[in-house]
Amino acid sequence: MIFTPQGGLKKNRMDWLLFLSVLILLAIGTVSIISSVAVLPNQARIVRVQFMAIPMALLAFSAAWSLNYQVYQDQWKYVYGLLLVMLAGVLLFGVVDKGSRSWYRLPFFSIQPSEFARVGLILVLANFLDKRIGKIKELQTVLGAFALCVPVFFLLIKQPDFSGILLTFPVAIIMLFAAGASLFHLSIILGYAFISGLFPILWSIINLNPELLDNTLVSYFFHLSDSGWSAFSFAAAVAVGAWMLWRLSVKLYTNVTGLYFAGAALVLILGFFSGVLVKHQMKEYQQKRLEVFLSPETDPRGAGYNLMQARIAIGSGGILGRGIFSGTQSRLGFVPERHTDFILAVVGEEMGFWGMLLVTGFYVILMGRIMQGARLARDRFGYLVNCGIFGMFLVYFCINFGMLLGLAPVAGVPLPLVSYGGSNLVAMMAAVGIAESVYARRYALV
Amino acid sequence: MIDRQIPQERLELLWVLAYGAALIFIIRLVNLQVVGGAHYRELAEKNRTQVIAQAAPRGRIFSSDEVALATSKPSFSLIYFPGQAKTNAEIDRMAKALSRPLGADYDDLRKSIYRAASREKPVRLAENLPPKIMLSLSELKAVYPGIDIIVEARRYYPFGAYLSHLIGYIGKIDSRDWTALSKDKNYSMDSRLGKAGLEKMYEGVLKGKDGGIYLEVDSRGKVNKVLESRKWVPGADIFLTVDSKAQAAAEQGLKKSISGKGAVVALDPRTGAIIAFASAPDYDPNMFVLSGSEREGLPAGKILPEFNVALQGTYPPGSVFKIITSAAILESGRVRPEDKVFCPGYYDAGDRVFKCDEKRGHGNLDFIGGLAKSCNVYFYVNGQRSGALTIEKYARAFRLGQTSGIALPDEKPGNVFGPSARAAKKSYWFIGDTLNLAIGQGETLITPMQAAGVISAVANRGTFYRPYYVERIVKSDGQLLYKGKPEKLSTVEMKDSTWELMREGLHSVVEEGTGQVAQIKGAEIYGKTGTAQNPHGKDHAWFVAYATVNDQPSKIAVAVLVENGGHGAASAAPIAKAVIEAALRYDLKPKTPTTPAQPEKARAPSLPQAPVPAKGEL
């Protein structure tokens, strides 16, 4: 046991430790943003937006904290409807930035609805799982949860916003896991996701090493995604192969139900088709990022250069850092996207190992307090909501850190509360507010 | 608490996930920041600093009358800083845009930019940009970040081919130089260094200390601020003993001569300082400054006329050798100078008849007459009397067959032949050899530098100095680094009467003999013509002379060789006269040598540039 139950019995309306860690992360982030944009031409705008976003984020936090979270359960249809409308609307009325149509342009700032949709989806999923808790071990529940996600994913692909899916999918898995879904079902889902991710990666590897195409089998595999017929032939081959294996197992008296073979084949085929979909929807720069992650030396001057420069920035900070506002790597522009995705490079360079330890430590505390909220929640909905929010922060944390330290591909994922990004900050503070609301209302009669 | 159907252990599992991820990240951070901190700090420093090396201006080279012979002038270079334009596509585009105004090959340009980008070092894409191109380049500069135009000091030889064989030239560092100099911090891949002549010999003092601007640049290669600016130290200036006007006279004389090939060496008999040093054909050292190697700078199909006739050309001395034969005759004691020899126009050596230049014969000649008329028969007869061995001895005493000792590379020693040399080769000596030896034909070969040494020794009565051309070297801060001093190599010991007779004989050569062309009003000229027989073509013309004014010690001794110039008196003597006139211009013109100022300008031969009024002569 990591948490003592007594800790939660105090009748605080507010989890001050959670709030403190949020404020510290926000402070570190703001200082780093100001430092990193010092030489950018649009620095005034960025700083202005950041200082505009902070009060709005605090407002969203207070509003979400004061509002009883159970409202979301009652009105889940509106929440779900609103988020779908927001995502659909951005495809019609949004503006394009960096190749994605994902922004609402307002007079003073822009809003990215997918950030809010992510939080909304957590609420909707929590409600769904709460309602279906009796049948949580059934496959229908798992599929139902994903059925709720599918429209959102579809709208995100249309933008296109792959990192949005990359962030939302694991959150759904974590919530299902926390709700007590069958591990077998979860592994089917994970297998599906794994296969749909595996195919594009394999194709990228072949792309990087053209000499592999000399092998006919590899060549056949590589051209699978080219046309519908070859894709269909692959699906048919997998189905026939699964059927033959099942017949074999029957002949061998292994007593394995055919369901498993059918399921495995289905997962493989579905994963293959979504892999093809992903491959065809992937933008060139995303393809490039994947390739760079797989072999960083292919383009040391291009995409790999960015990652290398970020690593130099962090490393050059040493233990004590080079001093706030004194990092040469980030201030002179060697680190790309330094105020958003690579904000940690700035922290690492200017504040050193201790700064990074501070960020990591307060992130762990933040996640721990949200989890504590889940533990103490008065109802299952609150528990699931907090688990979702916890999962969301965990996924952000892992992908952003991992990307920076070369443990994950560059995915364009910011670090919430630290990175620059108004919509993201407001949405994340709202999420923390909801988590606080769950914590504050942990007793039925408070 | 209500039962919320929550599997507690799953909560703990999720928590462990977060914890574990944080732990992995911290381990990775320790690796990056704590362990690798110093390494990455270095990389970051390398990232942000860019050095523009600024080549120090090379030391200048002056003549003794302070005319700048090699100097520096500003030139504009196009530099590429590896910055933002780093991706291959960008470099390709930039190279394409630059190749047209520069007139450079697209592939070469692209390659050099690629190399610079991968090494993260700036590179000069073009040098010495003409103003026309500059305008279009400065437009491109705005479009393509990373290229810039800078000013540099560039070597410049104002008079082109003037004194080129002594000065030499500079060029780009090549792979051979690089292996020797790569450890020297003062040289980089694109520095220039002396490749020949003085530029090579005095590379160490001429080359200053390069400076550099250490810039902080951002990722686009744009300069952010200057971190440090290290000023260069210019190289030391070299002042030569060469007189600009005498040198000009020598070069013009050679250029105007029949063949345009030859050499002039003028020495100061009092010190051994070189007053003029010309060798034709010559070359314009400016053409190597820009291009890399020698081959690049030359027009296609041409060979560099690097051959220094004054030091490396060996020729039969012809009648010039009669100076040495005279010394042998007078010193042998077997011939009295007033003894007459009858010249019928030929000499019968028994098995073969040797001819004199004058077919009708010179008649009766004593020593003075024989030398003045350059009568072969006189020297055949008396050469035999004094003996071949004596002539050989004096040839060696006058330092033939050995290098003059001048500080220039590849000097040829020439050849002395005589009975002892033959004996060493285990061969025989014949009478014919003695006759040939006496008049400077046969196997004797000398360089113009040796001829100048001989006449200079006659002028100062026997002393050989090491010829030198650096009068002084002055550091850029005015400090004297080196002062050229006369260095006595050897002396020829002879009787005073011998010197006096030789002097008289050489004087009569110019007064009434073969060298009358060389007469100068106001000065006494002592000379000897020479016409060296050349089996491959026209004879080589020689003239050696020294001059005195008002019975003062001689200030100039000159040797002139015109290859295939025919008769020495016709083609070589006028050049010597012009050189002597130019060198003695302060002594000759004014009747009273106390006021030499006014007439000097009027008298000055056509020179490329009027020199700074000199502070008197050396």
C-alpha cells in the first residue's frame, strides 16, 4: 500500500498538494516558455497568449472544482453531443494550421476542440462503464466503450490529428482496465492496436532498407497495401490459414474452441486494414518521424537533427543547468518546437538535472493525488473519471518524456501544464478541476 | 465505504506504471545530464559559436628605395556559414542560385557546401569578387541565409612580373603542405602560403598571426552577437637590397633583347648585396594568388617559366673567362704584360688550327691590347705559357664550379674543367683543351650569378661576399627583426700589379676595345664582353662590368647574359649600361655630388611608379 487511508479522511474540500504541484509545474513552464521564445519573431504574441490562458485555466479549474462532477453523468448525452458537434464543426469552420484543420479562430485566440473533446470523452466513457459495470467482463462492454470512441477517432482522423488518437486510445484502455474489464478482451484490443501499428512500422522499415525487397516474400508483403485486391487476398489467406489451423487443432484433439482462431484471424485482418488506413492517412512528415525514430542516422540534418539538438540541450544543462534565460541551445533556436513539444529541453538546459527532477517529481505527485482522488471517490463514476484523468496525464507524461529522451518516436505531444498551448492548458486545468471536484465530494453528505 | 466493485490491485498496478516510467526517465536523465553533461556542453558550445578566420595581411616587400613590390589589397570573398540551409534540398537550391552569378560549376559548388555543412565549418565559395557580381550576390544573400560577403586582405604584386624570380609567389595550401602544417594553429585548409622564391623562404616572417571573430550564431546561421574578436597581427615587412630602377632597367633590357631570354645580376662589390636580379622569361605572380595550384593559374597548355636563368642557367663563359685567364697569366710570372704576341688571325696547334675572331688578325698585341681586343690568339699563346693548371687554379679561386651561396634554392654550381679535373676522371688532357680553357670554351659552364661574383671580386680586388638580397626585416610594430650583413666567403690573393693591370685592361675594353657601347659619361666603366659559342643555335651574349665614379670604390658590378643574343657587345652591353646608369643615378648626374635632389626625376628611366625619394644609396 502506498497510500494510507487515513490521509483521505481529513475533511479538506481541496487537495492542496495537487493544487500546489499544478502551480509549480505551471510556473516552471511559464518561465521556460518566456525564455525559449525570447528570440522568436512572434514572442510577444506567445507570451500574451500564455498570460491570457493562465487566468482562464484557473477559472476553468475553479468552475470544474465547484461544479458537482455527477452532473456529467446525468447529462452525458449532452456532453457527448457537444464534443461531437465541436469536432465536426471544426472540420467545417476551422482553420488549417500545420496541415491540420483543428482550430477555431476567435478574435483574440484560437481554440483547439480536440483538447476539450479528450476530457469530455473520459466523462462519457466513465458513465458508460459505470452503467455497464455488471457486464464489465463481457466483450460487448469493451466493444461498446470503443464504439463510443469510434466517432471521435473518425473525426480526429479527418482533421487529421493522429497524436489525438495516440493519446486517447491508451486512456480508454486504462479506464477499461481500471473498471475491471477482462484481461483477455483487453489483450485482444491491444493486439488489434499492436497489429495496426505494426504494419506501418514494418512497411517503413522496408522503405528504409530497399535491399530487403529482393526477397520475394518481403516484396509481396510490401505491396499488400497497394490495391484493394491484394489486401483482400491477404485477408482471405489469413482466414483460410486460421481455418486450417483450427482443423488441425481439432484433429490433434487439443480441445481449443474455434472462437479463438476466428478471433485471432479477425484481429489480424482488422489490424491489417486499419494499418493500411493509417499508412495511407499518414502525412509525409509523420512518415518521416517514424523513419527517424527507427533509424536516426538516415537524415542527421533533417528530422533526426531536431531530436539530436534537443538531446544536446538537455545534456548540456548538466546538474545545475546553465541558468534561467541563459540556455544557448534553446534561445538560439537549435531546439525545434521548444516552447511546445520540446519544452523539457529548455527546462533541462536552463535548470539542469534538478529542474528535470522537479518536473518529474511534481508530475508523479500530481498523478498520485489524482489517483488518491479515485481511491477516495464517493461513487464508481467519480472513481472512473479520476482514473481516466490519471491515465491521460500518464500517457502525456510517458510520450513526451519518452520522445525527448529517445525512447519513443517524435509524436508532437506537449507536456500538459508545462508546454505552451492555451487550449491544452485550459482543458488540462479543467480536468484537474474535475479531479479535485471528485476529491472534494468524496463523502456523500459533504 | 460503499462497495464500488473496484479491484484494488489494478489501481496499484497503474500506480506502479507511473512510478516505473518516472524512474526510467530519471535514470535516463542521470545518464544524459550528470554523466554526459560535459560532453553535451561541448557540443552545445560548438553549435553556437562560429569562427570567421581573418587572414592577417602578409608582410610587404619593398625595394631598397622603398617601392612596394608585394603588398596587400582588400578583396571581397563569398563565405558560406553552415546554418539554417542544411538540408540537401536547400543546399541544392542555393548552389543553383549561386552558380550563375559566380560562373562556377554547380556540382563543385554544391559539393563544397555539402562538405562545409557536414563539418560545420565556414567555407569560401568565391574570392576576389568583382563589383558587378557583388550586387547580385548581395540580393541572394537576403534570400539564402548562411551566405555572406566579407573583406579580406589579399596579396597583390603591383608590378606584376617585376622581380618575380626573386619574390616568388603564394598559393593555396596543398595536400603536401597540409601534412606538414596541419598541426600549426596558424594555418587552415584555405590559407595561403609562399610557394616559391622569397615568399617561400621567408614564409615564417611574412605570415602574420591570423585573427578571428568568434560569433554567436542562432540555428539559422544568423549572427547574434560577437563573443570575441581577436585582431590579426600583420606579417613583418621585408626591405630588399634591390634597387627598383636598376631592376626595372635590367628587366626592360632583357625584354627588349633579341631573344627575350637571359639574366641580369648586379651586385654591390663592397658588400655582396644584390642590386638587380632579373631572369627572363618571367611570370606574373598575381595569377597564382587566386587559384589553387600552379597549374590552375596558368593559361592552358603553358608551363610556368619558373626556371631562374640567373641561378640555374649554365653557359660557357666565352671571352668573359679571359678575366680569369688574365689573372693566371699575370700571376704565373712566366709572361710579362708588355710581351707582345703576334695575331695572324689563327693559331696552329699542330693537328688543328684555332681561329681568332678577327680573321685578318690583330697584329702585335701586349696584355692590355689582347684583353681590350679580346684576341683569342694572345690568350692561346699565353694561356699555354702560364699553364692549364694555373688557369684551373684561378678559375676555382674565383669560385667557379661552386654555388655563390645566395639564399635561394636550386642554384647550379656550373662546371670547371682543367687538368686536375680530367685526372680525377681518369682521362687525358690535350693541348686543344688548354686552348679552349683559356678562352672560356670547352667544358667550362658558369651561371650569370657566378659571372657577377667574378666581376665583383675584380672590382673590390679579390673579395667574395655571399650575395644577399634582404636588407632588413621590420616587424609590424616597427621593431627591427633582422639586418642583412655582408659575409666574406673567400678572397683571391694576387699581386697589386696584377689587379692594376686587369683594371687597366678592362677599362680599355670599354674605352677602345670590344665594349665601347657601355661607355657612360661621368663614370669609369670596366667591362668584358663575351660571346659563348653555342652548338645548338645562335651564340650567347655576355657582358660583365663594374663602374667607379670619381675614383671611389666601385658601387656596382653587373653581369648580363642574353641567351642566343649573338655578340656580347651588341646585345648584352647596352643592358649592363642601362643598369649601371640606373643604379648610379645619384652619383652620375649632378656635377657636385652634394646636391643630388633636383635632376633625379628628369633622368629617371620609365618606371611603373615613381619611388619614394630615397635616403641615399646603399
